Amino acid sequence: MAWYDRFLGREEEVLEKLNPIQQYFGASAQGSREYTQSYEKYYETLEIVNRAVNIVVDDAAEISAVVQSIGRTGVVKGIKRVKVNKLINEEPNLFQDINSFKRNLITDYILDGNIFIYYDGAHLYHIPASQVSIKVDAKTYIEKYTYNEVDYSPNEIIHVKENSFHDMYRGVSRLKPAIRTMQLMASMRQFQDNFFKNGAVPGLVLKSPNTLSEKIKERMIQSWTARYRPDAGGRRPLVLDGGIEIDKISNVSFKDLDFQTSIADNEKIILKAIGVPPILLDSGNNANIRPNMRMYYLETILPIVRKMNFALTRFFGFNIEENITNIPALQPELRDQSQYYSALVNGGIISPNEARDQLGFEPVEGYDDLRVPANIAGSAVNPDEGGRPVEEDENGEEE
């Protein structure tokens, strides 16, 4: 379009170049919905999975967002910055507070690998990811989202996707790499439960010197089952005759069935898959707990929050970033922090009120000006002039 076309009333042509291979993505993406019920089951039954997921969900939900006025072209047209800030930091809808709303979203992100948010033009609503299917468009990208036979257009849904290799539309749950470990832990727990249900006795063998008929064998087993009941809290004394002896089917004790070491190792694998340093859940005085907390926020929490903010930025058109000023793990030590801001103030880089704002204090009247460095003798006014101050003689002349 030439510069003079505006004066001639010509409209600008919008060139839309579509992906030439988009039509081939539809067939493979329709059946890409991952079965996540097993992840939900382990989240509700395995303690370490529940604890690790809840840690990530609660910490990520506490981080607020900063909505900057520098806008860009978004899906929603004409929305104001104040409205966006209210939706993502104060009140997403009339029925939920912002923390519970975010916790629902991030729980879906960990267990399902996807977040779906519906915007009706006034409020934001969470749509459970396990029930959402994506209809791929053969020309553009996505034709529609469907939840329980209710269709939503792409302009109504904010989709946050976890990393995945085989699918460009849906993310993969963070628990998927640890599915084998979770199954192994559940099997060990089930084995222990069965061990106790059977009276904490691996089993007995009755040895007879004579060959017994099948009928007598069945009657003897029924008699022992009815009378020998260690799972009921006591063992009834029995009289053995006919040369019958008792032998153990196994010499395994409860100590041999205690998988505590294996369970502890498997728990670390699950924690690493979710992104929680195992040291955070260890008891005792850990000298390196602070570096691990910092790494946990930088490598686990903030990437999740940023993915949500990028999706919100594209949808609303405002630059949305995370606010980390109230996260203790990402702040320096108080002593280092005070020395840092004192050096900036005394060096004339920032004003005292700017330093007070960073430290969370209210501004003080008269502290908005920069301080002139006075650390060089004779150069309190001009730092470029050094050396000894000029002296005057008795007549007021400079020496």
C-alpha cells in the first residue's frame, strides 16, 4: 500500500498467509486426547503426589500479574487495562476469588497438561480440561473447542498448553513420565495391605504322613479357615492329630516386606518429575534450603506462571508479566538488600523514596531528590574534582 492511498480513500489490504500443511494436522490431532484418569487417581491416593502437586499449585497461584498499558493487537477488542487487571488479579467472576480460580487452573495444568478459560465478554470461567476436546481446522488452526457437547469458538477460549512432542494442540501431564513409578508405589502399598489383611502371616502348610482324599482336604481347610483367624485379633489353639504338622510356606517377615527405602527413592523420582526439589520435603536443618527454594521458583513456578501470562497477553492485548516482589525465596537477604539500596542512594543513582518503595515503605516528603556523593575530599559539589580542598589565607585569597 502506497503512502498516498490513505488520501485517496483506499483501504489497506490484509494479506493472510495460511499454513500450507495445516490440513494434515487434523487427522492426527483428533484422537490425541490423553487418558488422565490414572493421574487423578494417584493424585488423590498417593501422599507424595498429592503433596507435591499442591505445593506447586499453591505457590504458583499466589503470584499476581502486572498489566502494563503498552498494548498490542489481541483477540478481545476495546477492553481496558483496569478491567483486565481486575479479571486476573482481583475478581475473575462473580462466584470465585482469584486464588481459588488460579488453583483450579494450575491443578488442570499439572494433571492434564492444559488450561482452558472461557471469557464471556465480562468474566473468566474455568473449564475442566479433562472434558474438553479440540476440533482442528483444516485451514487456520482450531475450529472450535467442545465441552460436554457445548461448542466454543477460538475467540472465547484462552488455552494454556504444557510442553508436548507428538501433539501441537494439547499438552502432556507432568505426571506422565512418573506413571511407572506411581504404579510401582501403589503395588507395594497394596501388597502391604494384603499382608495385614491376611493376619500378617504369609501362609501355613499342613503336612500329613498319609495321603488324604479331596473331601477330607476341603473339610480340613474349611475348619482351619473358620478357627485359625489371626486377622480377627487372636489365635485359637488347635489340636493336631493323625501325624499332621505345621510348616511355613515362607520365612518372610514384616521387616522383609517394609519397602521404606524403595518408597523413599520412588518419591524422589516423582518429586523431580513434578519439579519440586526433594530437599524441600526433608526434615532437619538444611543449610542449602534457600538455593533450592530459589531454583524451585526459577525453574518450576515462574515458567508455569509465564505460560499463563503469555496466553493472557495474546488474548487481551496487554503486556502481562509476573509480580515477584512479594516472593521471599526470590528476594535477597535483608542485610544484603539494605546494603544494596544504601549504596544506590548514597551513590546518587536512585532517590531515598525510590529505595523505600522497593523495600515496601511509604515515601517521605522531601526525599525525592538524588543525593550528591560526598565520599571524595573537596568534591562534594563536583565529583570530577578531587584532591585537597582549596584553602584561603588571612586576606581571603586562595593559596
